[in-house]
Amino acid sequence: MQIYKVGGAVRDRLLGKPVTDIDWVVVGATTEEMLAKGFRPVGADFPVFLHPKSGEEYALARTERKSGRGYGGFTFHASPEVTLEEDLIRRDLTINAMAEDDQQNLTDPYHGQRDLEARLLRHVSPAFAEDPLRVLRVARFAARYAGLGFTVAPETLELMRQLSESGELEALTAERSWKEISRALMEDQPQVFIEVLRECGALKVLMPEVDALFGVPQPEAHHPEIDTGVHTLSVLEQAARHKQPLTVRWACLLHDLGKGLTPEEEWPRHIAHEHKGLKLIKAVNERFKAPKDCQELALLVGEYHTHGHRALELKPSTLLELLQSFDVYRRPQRFEEFIAACEMDARGRKGLEQRSYPQADYLRGAANAARTVAVQPLLEKGFKGPELGEAIKRERLKALKAYKEQA
Ligand code: CTP
């Protein structure tokens, strides 16, 4: 049997990027031979094995044919006769379809190296269409390598467009989609992920609520960029620039969904968009089974981001309601993430990227003021149950009034 390094490890070495995990392809071997060498099979009928020591993935060279819709619809054909070239041709992108032997000799039948130099994300063959998840993968690679000047080849974008129109994307499982979405959001230029999905028509299928924001105007005084979709992309861009975590990036993407529901007669104003957007945020959250912390933050940011912007003008009672909604006493981190998302929203506006955001420290100060209220003295005064809750709230309100006066 011959063993080659394939995929991302070869690509990233040639790009001079750090290689984290290595995938291997094995040519000329049978399942039985792999098992005899101590490799552990990944699944019952999947020709992938884990190395007994390193735990790295070794896949038998295979060709793939599609038998039905969706991920479950794959049939694999792996046999010792399948050549390296036959295996590589069914991979997604030319830059991912190179192999290397243990002497670092490159096998590159589909000109991945040429495309690396040309900074092109180009599909290898029509077999690209066998897995619709690749539409998201290409958009993710575009987000990752945009800084290096990579773009999607026009013919690949066309194929992605056809796949998006074919209804195939609907068959992707929430888990597979979320894995791509969450990884893409953590790339250096996550806004490029959304842009590419939009360009090929996949955004309309995957997140029509986000797609609907493009072409929706906002008041120029607050939003020099005017377009709500463009604003959303800028907010995401800021979130990446400020190295925000996934929760914040997800919330940034979804914070203004309500603006897509405003009747045209009301444009460019968006009355109560915060509240109207909640059902859309919930739908997107559930569609991709986003993790609980992402879901929660997106909903809270959707509902309260304008409160964040108006923090300095809020009445103490409204500030208290905000702090209570976030449960800042037990969940300080979540409130920090809310503040971060609001700040990204404020900076994600044309020409205002460098603005300061005094609301952030003001909100932190308010949370600290409310937290200083001690429960023990109230217990000692004999408060219990709901009355205790009310007494704590009254004390917190007092603390917030004092805070607002001295701020
Ligand atoms: N691959 C593919 N189609 C997919 C998934 C993977 O063709 N839907 C192939 C590509 O050749 C890819 C390799 O399998 O390079 C390994 O896949 P994976 O580990 O998911 O991605 P990497 O390319 O290693 O990229 P990353 O750096 O994002 O892990």
C-alpha cells in the first residue's frame, strides 16, 4: 500500500500556514489489511480509519457516487484498484486535491498549485456536486483566505448557483451546516462567507432572513451605509477585527433581522424592529440547532441592542430591567458579550468604525452598581420569598439612581 498526505495539510504547507490536522489517503489496501495493522474503523461502512497511535484519519482511496439526496445518500466505492488520481478528482477544490508522499513529492493532477498561485478557489470536477455542503465550504475558504487575495472562480460560483437552485441545500443536516457556519464565522473575514453565499443564491435558501436585509434602507443620519445588509456585513467584519467569540459574531449576524419585516411605506424607519425580529432569530437559531449560548445571546442582543446604544439616556428603572433580563448577577460574561455586540453594531457603520463607545463602560458601571446591593442585610430585616425579591429590586434601583446621578 502507498500512503499520501492529502487535502488541507498539503494546501496549508504550500501556503506557508501552520498545519494542524493531517489527513491521509491509502492506495492499494483493503479494509482487512488496515484492521490487521491495528487501524480503528471510524464507522461500519465508511472506509476511514484512525491511526492506532496518532489518531489521524486514514481514508482508503475511493470513488463516490451519489445514490440519493442528502448526506445519508452516499455510496462509497473503495477498493485497492482505485488510483490516487481517481480519489483526488472527486474532492472539492483543486487546492484541496493535492497529495504528497513521505519525500514531499507532490501529486497535483488537477493543478492545485497553479490555482494557489492564482489565488483561485476552483472546483476539481463535476463531482463537486455530489456533496452540497461544499457550497458552504467554498464560502468558508473564501472567508479564510480573502486576506491572501483568494476569490471563487466564476465557473465554481456558477456550479454553486446551480446547486443552490436545485433544492439540494435543504437536504443538509443542521449539524453539518452549523459546523461550517460556526467555523466560517470564526475566520478572519466572516463577512466574505455571507457575501459568497449571497452571490451564489445559497443565502436565500439557508438564511432568507439575512438575505432579505439587502436592499432595505436605514436612516442615513445613523447609518451612512444606508443598506441594512451592508451594515450587517460591516458589524460582522468589526466583530472579527476585534476578535470576538462565536456567540458575539452569531448575535451580530442576526441582530437586525426585524428590519427585513418593515413595510416599505415605513422605510427608512424601523419601528420596533428589535421585537419583531425575535421570531426570525428564533427560527434561524433552531434551523441550525445553534448551541444554547449562541441562541440566547442572539435573542438578547436582538431585543436590547438599541437599549445598549441609548444606555446613557435610559431611566434607572429601564436600566434595572435590562440588567435583570440579562441576569447580570449570575451571568456577568453574557452581559459583557452583549456590550461587545452593541459596540460592534455601533462601529459597523460606514466611516464610524473608529468611534468611541462610552456606553460600554457606562453599562459595566451600572451592572457593578446593581451588584453592590447586598442581600444579607435584607434577610436580617426579615424579608422572605417574593417580598425579598421586591426589596432587592428596590435597593438596586436606588443604587442605579445614585450611579446615574454621579456618572
Ligand atoms: N473534502 C471534500 N469534500 C468535503 C469535505 C472534504 O472534498 N465535503 C476533502 C478535501 O480534499 C479536503 C479533505 O477532504 O481537503 C479534508 O477535509 P477537511 O479536513 O474537512 O478539510 P481541510 O481541507 O483539511 O480544511 P480545514 O483546514 O478547514 O480543516
